[in-house]
Amino acid sequence: MQTYTMIVKFFQEGGFFMYPIALVLAVGAAIACCRAESSSRR
């Protein structure tokens, strides 16, 4: 639980610019999952 608290605190201290960074991270993770899934089907 301490790790989660540390991550939340870091995100809150980062300010507004953490939201676009988090959005890019989520999109990148979704693309990586889709590509991994499609390559495992072959």
C-alpha cells in the first residue's frame, strides 16, 4: 500500500502536465497489448 501512496503523491505533485503523460502512457500500453495479442495468434 505504501507504493500506491507514493505513486499517487508523485502524480499529484506533478501538476497538470501529468495528465497528458498518463494519457500517452495508456495509449501506448493499449497499442502494445493489441500488437502482442495479434502477434501471438500467428
